[in-house]
Amino acid sequence: MTDNHPSPTLDVLFRRILARQPNALALIDPFDKARVTGQAPRHLTYAEADRAISALAAHFAAAGLPANSVIAVQLPNTIEFPLTVLAAHRAGLVVAVLPQLWRQADLTAALNRTGARAIVAMRRIDGVDHADLAMNAAVEAFSIRHVCGFGDDLPEGMASLDVAMEDHGRVPPDLGYEARRAAIISFDTTSEGVRAIPRTHLHLIAGGLVAFLESGMAQGATMLSAQMPSSFAGLGVFTCDLAAQRRHDGSASSVR
């Protein structure tokens, strides 16, 4: 059974929650974020998150990243991850999520395999200089045109997304985005090695809907995710609240 309306993207579901409860708490950083990344923990409402997402989307568009191109993301389980993913989707981009433990050789291989046009990193994660890893991997990936990151004291040539996130003067492009197109590229280990797996918005919403229904949690409940955001399980938890919105709309039957 299907409905007569186009299937929503993750950003469409986010905007629906935003319209209903803009001042509700949307994202909470882990309490030990300062130890892991050197940045203070933050809390964002849906309205605050939306402004950050729009600012980041405008930055990606201004950087010349064409719609449907791939942007690689290696970030910890902090608010920067969902903000970047939703901003990339709002800018019409596909996100390749890179495992946090990957180093330069793995990053370079993934960038070349996906044809990524940009890479996003955190300055440091648990003492490791991820900004430097991203810069070195980008040098060896001919498709990369833009390198950006979060954190202080970024290397020369790496654009600051903390600065971009506060620039609310630019408006992101108004792009339509098909929910059945690739939204995320994750990486699975097979007998033949690491394989890039594209997943649509519908795949992610379905994964989040399973987590929501099986947990029996109430819509709007606070969730604590201990999953790495680069795994499909982690992505399912990340989309759980958005998937709950899909069910709230009474149209979950069209998710396949």
C-alpha cells in the first residue's frame, strides 16, 4: 500500500518537526565532548539546528559542490555529525560516512572509490589529528575540491565550518531531492574487502522506523546513542526521531 504523496527525504521530515515544535530540544552533545574534541558541549533546539543546517548548506553550495556530488564525512558522535549530514542533503549532496578509526590510506581509498568532491573532518578526535589526516588524504584524491572542518587552529587550506555555521546571511539553494536517490554511502566489510554501499533516504527512514517501533519509545523521547555514526546501525538511531515523524504523519506504509 502506498500514499499519493512523494516520499519524504530526511530533511523534509526534519522540517516537519521544526514546524511543529521549533523550540523543542533537538540535539545534545555528549558530556565529555571537551575531552574528545576540545570543544565545549552544546544543546540545540530544532530552530537553532535549522539555522546551522541552512548556513552549512549555503557554505557547501558557495564552495561550488554540484548537486548529487559526494561529500565525505569523518566526524565523532557529536552534534556536528547530524548537522553536516542534513546540511549536505539540503544542498543536494550525497554523504559518504567514513569510520572514525580509518587513517590516511583507508581515507584515500574511500575518497577515490566514491569520487568525493569534498571532505569534512574534526580538528582532533580523542588526541588524533584528524584534520591533518583529511588534508593528506585529500592531496592523494584527485576528485577533492574542498576540505573543511570543525575545531580550532585548522590547517591552512581547510575551511572552518564553525565560522560557516554562524553565517546566516547566505540562503541555501532551494533544491528538490528524490527520496529514492542515494543519500548516504556507508562501507561494509566483505570477503572481497571493503565495499561502498549507497543507501537512499527510504533505506535510512526504514532503519530508523524499525528502531523506533521495536523500542516502544514514545515520540519525542530523549535517546542516547552509543553507536558510531558511520555504521548503518548508528545511522538508523540517528534517523529514529525523523522516522517517528514519518509514522506520525500516518504515511509510514509507503516506506519500503
